[in-house]
Amino acid sequence: MSTKLYKDIRIIVFVFFMLAALVAIYPSYDTDGGFSSRLQYGLDLEGGSRLQLRLEGVIAGIDADPSEIVRKEFSDAFGEVEILDQSESDIMFKIVGAGTDVEAEETPTKEEIEAIGYGSAFVRDDEITLTTSREYAIRTYLSKHLNCEVIYLGNDGYDLYEIRSTISKSELVDALSPVGGSIAKDIKGKPVFKEEVTKKTQEMTKAILNEKLNIFGLKEIPITPVENNILLIDLAGIDLNTAQEIVATPGKFEIRIYTTDNNTTEHVVWGEHITAVDIPRERDGGWGIGFTVDGVGANAIRDAAVESGAVDDPAAHELVMLLDDKEIYSAPIAYELADNLRALYEKDENVPSYGLVATTGGGEEGRMKAVQLQVHLRAGALPVEVSVVGSGQVPAALGAQFKEQTVIAGLFALITVALVIFLRYRQKKIILPMIATSVSEVFMILGFASLVGWQLDLPSIAGVIAVIGTGIDHLVIITDEVLYEGVMPSLKVYLSRIGKAFAIIIAAAATTIIAMSPLLVMGFGALKGFAITTIIGVLIGVLIARPAYGRVIRELLE
């Protein structure tokens, strides 16, 4: 290599990116594991599982009167209710009949009213003013009676709600009928009821699944949203049963406490109030997970322990921890803690945070349960339940076979291209730089894929092979322009011709990028992977490899 070529900025840039690709791929070999690198392979080349998840939820328009909701809910608790007045933010009522919780002549206290959960209360004599809103009353009512989270979406001529649960139209009608409510109708007179979730819920589910998979050690898993309630997930290297356990489990963590009858439990706090999660540890012969709840959760545990009587008789009022409604741990609170909670309750002092431990059993089974519990506690519960509506599996042996076949296909493409070039130019000094440039482009594409953690699958490899073909086309254009009359021209003529060649190449590259761009937005899965590979390959070729080739071919032909 001459001094002039060695100092050329195009060659320096080319060498820099080749070294960067080498570091990113980090190829290595050892006698035990064989060849290895940092490249990540997708389901097609690695084997694994593919799941199609449906997000269970409903978007519905609701027509209901908040005063009727208040009448029913407070009648059930305190006795017959008479609505005295109603505005957009307040509902005034009084108790006029005997109820199950309070005698007829008694007026409920402010705390008893607010415990029902429909807003803040003001009590004066026998009149009660409840500060609430139409949206809040309906949302709270649906959440209680459907036992799920309900989100208010706004008003589009009717109140629109997202119900994050599996529910049929008839079940929703049955839930609304006691308060005179119904499913709202659109301008065409059709009931507003869709079995789907919002884009926000879909993206939230995708983000939590990504977090779970990353905690479990599975990086850069492709999760593709489809329509409004479907997610497609490829899990390379994971068998179907394990994939379903990781992905299709909501991860709803709950702490409950036994009530006075020692048979039933009451809700205390959800997993959303967990602020820190320890790693799985073996404790007293069994595996367990330590975690910390925030101030809201700690205060809820304090209040539940006192009101249930757990601080007086811990053995009869155990704390119960559940994961997806399955009990994973149950034990009484320590006597020292009981005394501390009682003192804080009597002083009305807040608890800033509190640490707890959930045990999962001994042996390997207990350890695996602890690992899965850690994943769910750290990532949080899915906003909706999911169901597997489609699945598939690629055996590892078949994936390895695909990998070998793609390597063979790539080598065959290079050999074929080399033969055609040789027959055209009959010069080794041309064919070797062309093939070397083409191989370097592939190497830099792989380096980019390794750097960003992008999984290579069959469509991606097809894109790489397509890049080889378009790259050789561009190199032929450069070579033909330089050797227009069969000999190397003067520098001035060379620069003119190389400029013309690059004008053609840039126009062709721009056309390819524009043609592939819609697949980045509208496509998914295989189409998107193919488009990304092609665009990255074209950019690497035009910006790095082609300029270096033009400089090298001039040096060799001179």
C-alpha cells in the first residue's frame, strides 16, 4: 500500500469501521464450545417458540346515572337511601331505612361513607353530601362489580371506558341493570362495545413483557403489536412450555390478611406498591425473595393488621401472599412487629416503608419459583390478562440446519458473482477488490447487528444477500466508468467519471431506501427485518465501502 493510499481519508474511515465491526462481533473459538460470537440469532436460526397473545379487554360506551349508583351502593351498606339533590360534582342523600351495617336511626360517619369508595363525604345531621363525578362513580362501580381495572377514556357523545377483563356484552348489561344503566349507542344506533384494548394498554403490556424477558435474561426479544389486541412474540432458544410460563402469566401479586373468622381473607395491597426486590436467596432450607413496599403499602399493612386483630393475635390472622391468585406464602407477623404496628396506629404515624419476605419452598423447584417471582415483582403485573391464541415451535436442530444453509447460500452467491465478474473483466486486480469490498459490507452489517443487539433471522439474511447483489452492481458501475476506454484515464478525467458513477449509485441507493421505507412503518416481522437489512447495507455501501473501492481500484489500475 502506497503512502498516498494509506493516508486517504476514505481508506481510514473504511478501516475504522471494519475494526469496529470486528470488536462488535467479537469472534472467538475454543475447543469446548467451538466458534462463538456476539451475534444474536432469531427464531429461524436458533430454534425456539413463537406465541400469539390476545389481550383480554373491552372498550364500551356506558350510560348510567351516578345518583342511581349511589342509591344502590349505599342502600346495600346502610339501608334505604333518599337522594335529596344532585349536581355535576355533589350528590346529597340521607339514610331512611335499616341496613345491614348500620341501624336505621344512626347516620354513618364520614369514615364509613368514604370507605365505600365513591368519593369524599361531608356529614351534617342526617344529610350526607358525597363529592364525586359521573365518570368516577361509573368507573368505581364497574371496577367493583366486574372485579377488574376500569379506565375512563373520555366523552365522544357518550362516556367511553376501557374494561381490562374478559367480559361479554350480556355480562356488562347484567352488571349495569341494577343501577338502571346500559351500553351507550353510537349515532347509527349500534351499541358501543368492542372486544379490544387501547393502543396505550397494548404498548404498556409490551413494555412490561420486555422488562420481564430482560430480567429473565432474554435480551432484544421481538414483540410486534398487531391490530389493537394482539402481540406476536418470538422467543429464540426457549421451548414452548417455558415461553408460555414467562409470557402468558399476568404476574398479579397481592397481599391479603385473614379476617376474624379465620377462614376468609381481605385485600391489603397490590404489587404496584413494591419499590425494591432482592435476589433469590436460600433461607432456613428454603428459597425466598425479599422485597420492600412503599409508604402506601406499609400503611395499608399497618391498618389491616390492627383492624383485623392481627396485632393482638398474629397466629389467627396470617398475612397471605398470592401470585396470580395462587398462594405462595402465608405466615403470622412477628410479635415485635405487631407491637410496633399497634403503636404507630395509635399515634397515627405513617410508616415510610417496610421489608417483607416471600418464601417459595426448597430444592430446585423452590429456586425456580423464586426466580419467576422475582421477575414478576420487578417488572410488575400486566395491565390485562392475556391468552395464547396461537403458538409454534422451531426445533433447535432445524434452526442449526437453517443456519448452515444460509451460510452456504451466502458463499454460493459470492462465488457466482466472482465468476461473472471474472468472465467480464478477466483481471485479478479487479475481481479481488470487488469481492473483498462485498465481503467487507456484509461484515460491517453483521457488526452493526451485533452492536445494537439485533436478531438475525432468515429474512435478514435474505436482505444481506440482496445487498451483495446491489453492491456488486454499484462496483461494476464504478469500474466501467473508470475503464470507459479500456485504460486508466488521467486524474482529471478519472474524477469526472467517478463523480458520474457516484451520481448514478446515489440515485439508485435513494430509490432502494425509499422503496423499503414503507415496510419499516407498515410492515412487521419478516418484512421489517428484510427492509432494515437492505437499508443498512445500502447506507454502509454508499457511505463507506464504495468510496474506498473507488480509491483502491484507481491505485491498482495505475
